[in-house]
Amino acid sequence: MTTATELLSIPAEVQDLLFREARTANTFTEEPVSEEQLRAIYDLVKWGPTSMNQQPLRVVLVRSEEARQRLLPHLMEGNRAKTERAPLTALLAADTEFHERLPEVFPHNPGAKNLFADNEEFRHTNAKLNASLQVAYFIIGVRAAGLAAGPMTGFDGAGIAEEFFPGGAHHPLVAINIGKPGENAWFGRLPRLSYEDVVTTV
Amino acid sequence: MTTATELLSIPAEVQDLLFREARTANTFTEEPVSEEQLRAIYDLVKWGPTSMNQQPLRVVLVRSEEARQRLLPHLMEGNRAKTERAPLTALLAADTEFHERLPEVFPHNPGAKNLFADNEEFRHTNAKLNASLQVAYFIIGVRAAGLAAGPMTGFDGAGIAEEFFPGGAHHPLVAINIGKPGENAWFGRLPRLSYEDVVTTV
């Protein structure tokens, strides 16, 4: 019998590392996360696809103690203690002015920028969708680096935008604590919807 | 010297399969994509994290010729020919009524459902963000199965919702052609923004 694991083209231990055994970590060891590791993660996940190569994701790495203290009040209370103790927290946001870079990153279509310039709603929808795809690629990249990710959406987005993304063009989506998992790093595994719940064939 | 590839915990050939060499395919061979493969992909990527385990992604697999003909008019013209010839097209949508399942998938917090029940805007924002994360996990899963994905956002979402997601509670996000890459399956690689363009440290 072919098992599901064997139907995939990546080794079972990689399936485990990226998905099956990977867990949202709530505690971390004190081992630091280096800039070199972050560069390796970005240099992998930057290749993930976005509509018209928009790449609207922008990241602020909260590394200094001073910046961490500025971040904490904007998090929901349940997210503060774990973030205070994480070696590194990444704030991931959608750049709603991503179209300014389209002439460089989508050079064969010089009209691409104008498609978005005059349509703010379309631009914001595209920025959020595609930056969200990039958030997921980033989470997979953190795991591919042998690190645990602790993604959070419980925060005051407007407050984080004002504090860490000055200029008004960024929409914070997810904050991610990053490090090696500490003691009792996660809760019990929560149930997943079945294939039948989610997928319909027509 | 440690190269970026060596800083990661997954083999270089898996890095290539999932990100570096993976490309958005525009042509496919006639080799079919089996339901067994789709189940293997879903059973891997269902473990990807979402806020409060929301899992708002819903998928319609367009497999029959009849359904394919119903889909084509809703795609932007540039996406029609390649979709007509793809072995399988998956329509990925956010279920804005995802909160109905929270008592099952987030059982330790019985109040979770009510958090969303009375706040439509909050519910829609959560559905779109988290289903978008799941779209990206799904793309990675297709690649992990040794298949090529051809994600598209150029379509009439309202038309696809009406045709394939009856009931009014679904918001189509991305359509993905799936199969083995055919001849001249992709364009030249488009440039990516640099680490310095995207990441700031504070």
C-alpha cells in the first residue's frame, strides 16, 4: 500500500520538520537567532510566488531590549510574557505602496504600476493577500532553519504600524516569535478539519 | 565559509524543490493528478498554523470537463488557455463562516465562536488572512508532491463564488493549476527584492 507520506517527493523527516511535527512555540531557550540565519531564511522564501511578483511583505525584526519594550504594550495580554522572553520577534506587514517597485520586479510589463496606482482598494487587497502568502512562506522558512515559530495575530495593528512602520503605508499582519523551543513549548495538538470537510470535487 | 544553504536544516534539493527551482507553471503534460495525491497534499499542509486554529480554507477541485467550461469565462483572458489544458484546477476560498467549526477545532475555548459571531468585519479579516496563509501552505504542498503549481489571482471572484461556492459565505482568493510541467512551462525568473529592501532590524 502506498502511504500518503510516500506519495510526496520530500523525505518524511522534512514533512515532519515543516508540517507534521512543527508546532507553534510559546516558550524559547535563550539561544540567540543570528542575522545570518534570518538572511538564510529570507534568501530561501523570497522565491515563493506572489501575484505579478508583487512581493509586498516588509519585516521589522525586534531585537533590542528597547524595541521589545516598545512592542509589548501593543500585544494582547496573553502574548506579552512569551514575546518578552523570545530571542527575536519579527513583525510582518503588507506594504500598500508595493506597486512603486513593480517597474523593477515586473519589468516586462511597464504598465503594471499604473494598474495599482489609481485604485487604492485593489492595491490594498493585493498587498494583504500576497503579503499573507509571504508570511506563510516565512513561517515555513523559519522551520526549515530548524527554528520554532510562534505566530501571533492578537495585537493592535494600528499601534504597531505607528510605532514600527512609520509613514502610513504598511498594514501589520502577523508577529512571529522565533527561537529554539524551550520547556513545555506548546499545548496539545489541536484537531484539523478533514479532507471531506474542506475539499469538494466538481 | 557557511553558505546560506548550509544554515538551513532541510537538504539543498528540498530547498530547490520547494522554493529555489520551483516555478509558476503555465503549461502542463497530460499526466493526470490523482485524488490520492490531493489527499496526501492536504494531509500534510492541514498542519500549518492559523490564528486560533481557524482553518478557514475551502477548496473546490475543478476536474470534470463540464466544470472546467463553467470556470473559464470567470478567468482573465490571459489565464484561460493554460487553465483549459491543466489536468486539475483548484479554487481556494476563505470560508467567512469558519467560526461555526471553532467549538470542534478550538475546543478548550468555548467562547471563541462568539468572538466572531457578532463581528462580521473581524470575521472576514480573519478568514482572508488565515485562508491566505493556508493557500501558501497548499502551494508548498503541491510542490512537495513533485507537482508544479500555477497560482492565479486574475479572475472574477464574485462570479467564481456564485458558480462554485454557493451560499454566499465564501471569498475566492487564488486559483491554482496543478500538474507536471509541460514544454516551455515558465518564463524567465523575475527579480526578487533584497534582504535590505525588505527587512529592518530595531
